[in-house]
Amino acid sequence: MRGGPSISGEQNQAIGRSRGGFTSKIHGLTDVLGRPGVLLLTPGNASDVTTAPAVLAEAPGRVRRLAADKGYYASAVALAAVIAFWC
């Protein structure tokens, strides 16, 4: 089936088509010592900007510092970080 998830369940397995073929992304949130607190698996063609709020929402406590690459930078991510910081 072209143009959508196949019968094999690509959508349920966090596999998406990108330029490199079928891929997945692992989005992680760690504490200051680098220990993972949140890991989220998404299809490789999923946008980092739309995934970041979901990762921040699962933070196991107050987020005091946030470092991310440019794929996560957007006003929506900045707003989610501010909300997570103050809540």
C-alpha cells in the first residue's frame, strides 16, 4: 500500500519512511547526570518540534535547564519549556 501505513503495522511500531529508508527516532530527556528519565520512540519522519512538548510533559519533575539541538527549537517548544519550568 503506497502513501500510508502498511498492513504490517508501521504506525504502531514507530517506523516511518525518510530519505534514508524506514527509520525511528529516540527522543530522550535526562537528569543532570545523564540518567534517562523519559524516552519516547517515534517514526523517523516525525517532526522534533511536534514531539518535544510530549517529551517535556512526561518529565519526572521540574525542568530547570534544557539543552536541545536546533531541530527542537521553535516558539512552541520554548513555551512548553517555560510551562514545564514553572509547574
